[in-house]
Amino acid sequence: MTSPQESRVESLPACFPFDRLSTELAVEIIRFTSAPDFAGSSSNSYLNAVTMCLVSYAVRQAAILELLDTVLLSDGRNVHAFIRAILMQRDHRLTGSRLAVDYSMHIRRMWCGTCSEALVDEPRDSPSWLDYGALWGVMRNVEHLGIHYQSLHLIYNGLATEVDMMEVDEVDGKSISSTSRWKCRKITFAGDYWRWKPLTSTKEGSAFLANITHLVLWMRDHSHKRKSASTIKVTPRWMENVPFEMMRNLTDVGFVLSISREGVTSSSIMAPTQMLVYHQPKRSSASASVSVSSEHDPVIFRRWAVDDMDPVSHGLGGWSKRILLGGSTETGRVSSEGDVCGGGVSLVRFQVGVPSWNGGYAMDFDYIIKQINPF
């Protein structure tokens, strides 16, 4: 006769022989399980990754790479918590802890949402004090950075931190700013409006703008009233103020179009709406039908968007694609529609959460660029 204890043992499901797998396969399973699900229904997209990090040290080593790949800091509370994590890792490195992880080596994409600037005389032990230097050490190494207009101070105060850490150029002995170590080239600016002055009025800000190669502008078009769809220029007025002349390395730019709808105020971005993406190759190329000037001039983006009668069909050697934004998922997913809108302009559907300013559209702009950039 079987005892109750034996019955319970027999009823238990057989454990998966995970330890018998090859190391490569085990690591892939851990990384796949740990990948954040930004489009899912869970309120915590990082829950699986955090759980996997608690299993063991070996599992943590594989899972934390997925945890850190894309960092979305939606508000000030998240920004403060992330800075505390950076400082904790700094202590781990000083003590030689095996838990030490260099965030700047693994974070590929970062989004910073609404975060209020601390007061100038805020004491360092205040809960609202921000260690801009610690955050900047990570931000400057990411591949793609998205910034809400209420978090602009994270950039210009980070730049100021670098100015305070001047280095000596070994070539000619001149003092230079460590802004030269800035690696991020893809930037997204978003929000109700944008202030360019904090960046254009300083040398370090100018150097920051000069490094940008890919720029997406997601801002509300509230600068003028609209009477009817037939009298609307699709380019928002704020495009006139973008300092393209300071972005000498810019090759790709995307911006939200002004599309009028019944019942929609001019100060709102509603789904679906449209985004226009321009690309201008940096090197000269020529073919039977296309001739591109050898001189790269990002100011041409303003001429295409603001001065041309039809911003979509600029016909100056570069090209554009129209992107339709719509849906309500937390983060964007792009799918080609296969439609041709004339002049070789393809229509692409882009899902994005509206009106909440999350990092989905910022992060998926990488995917858009890969879809439209043939080089």
C-alpha cells in the first residue's frame, strides 16, 4: 500500500533537466525568459528579468544583460531609483564584489520621462538631490537616448558636470571637455514643447548637438490655429526653430505632422497621426536619376519641411517616408503596409501609446530607421 508521502511525491511534476543542457542553450533560454515585455499587460515589464536575477549568481549574469538592454525611466521616482542603483554598483566595484556590473557597458537604449529639476542649493543628502555625474556616465554611452522636455536638465546639467572634469589633450596639451567621450548619436526629444536655448547657448551643448546623427521630434503642434484641413500646412511651426545648422552630422530626422481632425484641439496629439522621416546620405552618390551634393548640409531638412510646398516630395536627392501612428499599445511596433503614397514614399503603421509620454516611440525609432535606411 502506498503511503501518503509517496503519493505526494508521485504526483509532483517531473522537473525539467535544465542542468543537462549545454551552456549556450541554457544561457539563451535564460535571456529569452528575461527579455522585458513592454507590449504586454503586466504593469512591471522587468518582472521576469528581476525574478531570474534572484535565482542564482550564474543565472543573474545572463539575465541582467536583458534587464539592462532597454531602460525606461517614466518619472522622477524611477530616475532617482536608477541613480541609487548606479551608485550602489560603484560601491560594489570599490569593494570588489562579484555583483558589480558596469551599467554603461550594457545599457543600449534609455528613455527619461518627466523628472523635475532639483533646486540649485539642494543639499546632497536631500531625497530630491540628483547626482547628474553618475547618471551622465551611463547616458553618454547608450546607443539611443529619449528625453522628455521636463527632463532636459538631465542633459544640460550632465554636460556641465563634464565641463567640471576637464582633461588634457595629449596631442597639443590643450584643455578639452570630456564631452568628446560622448558616444550616443540617436536622440529623441518629446513633450509639449522643446527648449533649444540650454543646448545652443553653451559650448558643451553645441558639441552635443553636433554629435547627433538621428533625431526624432515628438512634440505637440500648438503654435497656430487651424481653420480647415485644406488650409493646413503639414509641417508644425516649431520645425522652424530646430537648430539644424548646429547638427552637422545629422542624416536622419523624424517629426510629427500637423494633421487636423474634427473634434481634436490644436494642442493635442491623437492617434492615429503621422510622422515624416527624412534621410539625407552623408556621402556623395550619383545615378542616372539621382544626384546628391558632396557637401552635407543638415539645414536642408528645414527647407524640405518648412519651405517646400509639399514636404513629402522634396526631390533633392534624399528621400522620405510617411509613417502612420496609431493604436494604444504601451510601446510601438512597426509593420510595413506596402502602400505607395506617390514619389516612392511608403506608408508604415506605427503603434504608440497616446497621450501618455512613454518611451515606446522613442525606442522603436531604431527599428523605423533600420526599415527605411538602405545604407
